[in-house]
Amino acid sequence: MVNPVDRPTATAGSLSDVSADSEPQTNPIAIWALGTSLVFGSVFAVLFGHIALHQIHRTKQRGTWMAIVGVTLGYVEIVLLIPWVIWIINLSTYVNSLE
């Protein structure tokens, strides 16, 4: 049995108002990782995804799947971007050699 004196008391506005059962918040950087992987670019998605994964591991927040999807799509975009850049460089070299 718990002694009533040992129980913490909650006052208005104190941190002990929050129950221990409350769900952790979703990491906002994980949301950014997913969003940038779909909209802006691969480098930002990888960067935000790795930062979010580190924060999620440290703070036990939610959003792991968003960070992983952002990192994965970011790396896929990078892998697909490299041959395209090489093709553009070769094409411009070929066009310049015709002149």
C-alpha cells in the first residue's frame, strides 16, 4: 500500500498534471524528412531523417516510420540522380564536341 504522504501532488500548471499514460508526440523533424523526400529533394530528406532518428531514439518520440521512409526515399533519389547527372554531363560534352 502506498503511503499518501509519498504520493506526489499535482498543482495547477505543474508538470505532474500529465499522466504517465500519455502518448509521446510525433517528432516534427520526422515529418519534415518525409515531406522533403516527397517534395523538395534527397539531400534534405536524408539529413532530416537521420536527425529525426537520433532524436526519436533519444527522446522516445513517435515518427520512426516517417524518418525511415524519408531516409530511404532520399537515398533512392540520390542513387537515381547520379546516372542522370552523368548522362547530362556526357550529353553536354557531346554537343560541345560537335561545334
